[in-house]
Amino acid sequence: QVLGDYDMPVIIKVKPEDQLTLSPEELEKEVPPRVLYPNNPRAPDNITTYSFKERCFKKDDQVDQVVFHFSLDGQILLKESPEAQDQFEIQDRKDEELKKREKEEAVEEDFDPPEDDKEMPVKNPLRNQFNFSERAAQTKNSILRERGWTTEPPPTTGFSGTVTQWEIFDSYMEDIQQAKDREREEKSKHKHTFEEETEKKKKKEHEAPIYSESMRLSVRIMERMVNQNAENDVYTDFKYYEDPSDEFRDGEGTLLPLWRFSSEKAKRKQVTSIKWNPKYNDLCAVGFGSYDFLRQGTGVICCYSLKNTRFPEYVYNTDFGICSLDWHPSHPAVLAVGLHDGTVLVYDVRARTKKPIYQSTVRTNKHTDPVWEVRWNDDPTSGTLNFFSISSDGRVSNWFLMKNKLESEEVMELKLMSGNAGSTEDDETSLAGLAGGLCFDFNKQSEHLFLVGTEEGRIHKCSKAFSGQYLETYEGHTMAVYAVRWNPFHPRIFISASADWTVKMWDHVNRLPVMSFDLAQAIQDVAWAPYSSTTFAAITSDGPSHPTSGVVHIYDLSINHNERICEQKVVKRAKLTHVAFNSSEPIIIVGDDRGGVNTLKLSPNLRIGVVRTETTDPNKSDNDLQIDKMEHLLEMVTETKETN
């Protein structure tokens, strides 16, 4: 082929047979470069110096990177060096001393002046003739020497290996992973330093006088004063008002609404537990959660005080809904809490932090179902604080507050009962499941005895000393038992509330109920009055006369053991969930499913306590008189049953 003037020559590309062929993706992939940095690997990188200006230690990044492989000090000095200048000064000093010594040894000759005025030539002074010696000196020839050094050779090692594509790829991947790890560590360090700086700023802010303890106490007192002045009428009714119509109504009373506690954090949540503080009778703890298992969310604990009804004194947030809580009877600042996920918590309201001081975990054998009830019951022999919990997983657990952890001990498994009362299922049947526990309560006089209410409608009497079996089983309810309470005065009497619309009073020595009250609606909670052994209050979600409201029912069995002495609507378009009597004030507190907590004052006819007459034995205490009143009621009921 003949090429023209403007034709390009033909280029033939020759490729070796073993040349590696890379895909476009591999060619576009970035490979970290390998760079040789002139850095001294032995140079220290942790030198710190103290800065007097900033008053702190700072890292010195200016490190000398020069490496001396060999250094030899010679014998030749530079004229301008300090060592040479010192030698010159020493030599000059020696020369001056020698000249001075020669002048002192020389003797000057004195001549008489001539008679005429002619000037005589000046002659050099002669040396002392008697101290004269003649010497000969010869310079010393410098001896020539040779000096040589031989350095030790560095140690050598032999290395051999093979290089393949996959080894190169693995080494590159290791370098990339190490670079990612270093970046992650640097990010985590920056994150920790940012969090530490934030905490330091918060501490500095809280150290300011406006965040001091004295300022916080002053603001709290001022807030209470403003609140009491704004609600002066309500506080006056709480202290002094008595319903005058009670004088004209025999055996009937009313409830006076006082306050309704509410909080933005508890909005759209249900009141799941209420407990008055055992020492501070104006403080109550309210737990918020949800009884709708398909709409579970976070929980809130609000501690309200009658001295400040606008805002709660303490607020604690939890990850799951609150199901139960209880104050410690001897340590009023310690609060035990049961959650919907089976976790139990312990809070100290005196602590500045909002976190629990104890929390159960899977390692401590926490419950697997909601914890429906918690009760403090300290054992004097153990020396530690402990409380009990019951859950619908069929277990009653005892929790011990150790030094830095929470330990559990299984007290009882709620075994399913067969058709015959007092006999449990056999082993094969018991493996199918356990009875779900909903409530329990300890006897005030015999602390080893406690009652358990189950979802099956049975009530079991148990003992802490016998964890393998029930002492007694009471069958009277046909649906779930929501509440069971021992009488605070009589050691044998207890009361129960169930979803079968009935409230039953029991004597624990008998399997059958002593009295039964049908309220025509599911009873959510029941509570004994602290001032009378025959008075109790029950709440229903709604009633026949008030189909869309929550109703409070109060019975005084010493006045009328068939009919209630008070039935009053408390809230509209809401269901009541819990009720609790105050231990010293004539008020009750009820919670509803809309997050509201209502405070109601009892009229005089609803809080009749012990009445002493002329025939009353003066040696008997009020507690003995309360027991006698209950015994008299039991005798009347027994006689009525025998007559019928």
C-alpha cells in the first residue's frame, strides 16, 4: 500500500499474552495512593508543654524530623567558635604574665647626669649580670599518627515471598478498612468532646445563682402562694365547708368537687395507678399509661401536691406505659413502678436526675407481661429494701434493692386450678400456661399472708413461707378480679372487685363471700376507708342512670348493708379507672381514662368514724372499737342468712 503525503502511518498495538485485563468498573475504582513521607518514625508524637498564657498543657507539634545516622567529633576548631576564642584568651593571658615577669626581673642602671648640659644618648638598660644564663632550645617535632574507625555493619535479614493479584487486593482492602476505622474513631472522639463541652456548659449554667437550690426553693414557695391566692375559694371549701343538707338526710351523703389535676405530658393517656404518700398526706403519685393494648405508648409519672394544683411537683417519663406504682412506707421518697413491658423501676424523687435508681432487665428475670401491681413489704431479717410484683405472666416476684443492682426471687407461680376447688392441674396441664395475676395485697397484721386476684375470677390466699401451693382458694367471681384489698382494721376481712359487676366482702376463714353487692356495671377499683372498718368506695365505668359518665359508689355497712349511701356522677364522657382515700384528710381522689385526676371532699355523713357512748368501754382503743363494729356487722349478716 502506497501512503500519500497526508496519510497517517498504521499503528499496530502489541499486547503481551499475560497482560491483565481490567473491566471499566475496576478501572474507575479509586485506589488509595502510596506515598513516601520524609517523616522520622522514631520522632515522639506525644510531647506536651505547659502554656502559662492559656494555663493548660498543649501538644507540641513542632518535632525535629532530622535523623543522625553517624556523628564524629574532630579536633579542629573554627577561629570564630567560642572554644577557639577561649583558647586565644588563655594564651594572651599567659603571654602577658610572662612579659610582666621579665620586666620585674630586669634591673635598671642609674647614671649621674653630665656636668655639661649636653644631652646624653639614652641607652637600653642592661640585664642583671649576676642572674644571667644562656640556654638553647629546640622545637619539638610533632609525631605523625594515623587513626581509623570501622563501623559495625547493620544486621541483615533475608525475606522472600510471592505477590499475587488477590494478595494485592486484600492488602488494599485492609488499608481502606483501616482508614475507615480511623475516620470512625475521629468522629467518635469529636462527638464525645462535643457532648462533654455541652455537659460542661450545662453545669456552668446550673452553677449560676438563678439555678441554685435556694432560688429553686424560693420559686416553689412563691408559686404555691400565688396558686393558693388564685384558688382561695376552693382552699376555703377544702378546709372549712361542710354540706349543711346532711343534717336533713339520714344515711346519705354527697361529694364536693375540689380540684382536677391535669398535665400536658399526660394528655391522651389513661390513669392506671394512684397512690397517696404515706408521710406527706398532700402528695400523691399518679401513673399514666393505656389499657388499650393495641395503642401502647410511653408512660408518665406525675406527683401532684394539694399545695400546688396547677402543675405537678415531679414528672418522670418512661419508655412504656405505667401499670402500677407504690410509695415505700418508711422511706417516703422511694417509689416503685411497674411497666407494661414487664419492667420494674425504682425512683428517688429527691435525686436531681430523672432516671430510675434501679431497673430490672432480662438478666434479672424480669416479667414478660404487664406488671399490674407492686407492693413494698420489707423483710426485717434481710436488712435490705424489697418489694413484690405480680404480672399476668403468672409469677409473683420479690425484688431486692442491693448496693448497685436489683435482684429478683420468684415467690410463687400461679398455677391453674381444676374444677374442684383447692386442687391444681396436673403436671401435663400446668405446662400449658399459668393463671394471669391482676392484683394482690398483703395483710396488715400478718405480713406473710397475701391475696392474689386472677384473670379467671379466682382469689388465692398465699404465704411467703409456702411458695409451692395455695393456702386457700375463693371462688365467687365469674370474671377477672380487678382489685382485692385487706381491711385496714379487721385482720380476717377483705374485699374484692370484679368485671362481673359485683363487689364481694370475704372472711378468709370461709370460702364463700360474706356479702355481695351488684352495681350493674364492671367495677374498676375498690378501696377501704381509713377512718371506718365498714366503709368502702367503688367506681364504675358508667351506671344505669348515667350511661356516659363515671360514678363513685360509697357504702357504709354499719348504716345500711344493702344500699349505698352515696352514688354520684363525677366526670362526663369518661370512664373512672382508680380511686384512693386520703389517710388524714376527708377527701378521695379518682382518675379517669382521659388523663384527669379529680379530688372530691366527703360530706359529714360519709365519714362517720368511731362513736363513743356512755356504754363504751374507755379502756378500748379506736382500733378495737372498729374491730367490734365489723364483728357486729358479721353477726347481723350471719343471723340474716340463718333466718332466710
